[in-house]
Amino acid sequence: MKEISEARTFEELLDIKYGKLGTPKREEYEIKAKAFVVGEMIKEARKEAHMTQEVLAEKTGTKKSYISRIENGKIDIQISTLFKIFEEGLGRRLGFTML
């Protein structure tokens, strides 16, 4: 088995450390990585809006602790909640283009 120091790309590093895509350990890593990215996006947007977690929670009908857990990548957020936070809480429209 390859050592981490032998990895030449980020993908190889992930394969060594967490296994190939589709394996349980790698899937867990991918889910946590995506939760972290979403949390950072929400945190950055909230700070740009000069809003506290408490205010964002009030605007979206949630609790400050819930916003904190999302921002810290500790929970898996539902897409409906993501839209609610961005659109109702932060006043930002999330748009998607259709292919």
C-alpha cells in the first residue's frame, strides 16, 4: 500500500487516506467535506450581511445552536433548509440554470 508521502495528487492522497470513491470511509469523508463547505458558505454570507447567528436563526425560525452546528459542518443540512437560510434569512436568491 502507498504511503501518504508518495501521493502525487490530492485525489491520490484521498485514496490512500480514505479509500477509493464508493467505499464507506471515503463516502463519510465526502459527506463531511461537503457539509464543511456549505457551512463556510453560510458563515461567510452571514458575516457579509453583518448578522449574528442569533439573528439569522430568528429570521429562519431555527435556533442559534442549529446555525452554529451547520456553520461548523456538524450536521447534514436539508436542501429546503439551505434555501430557507439563504433566501429568507440572508435575502439571497439561490438560482440554478437548467441544461
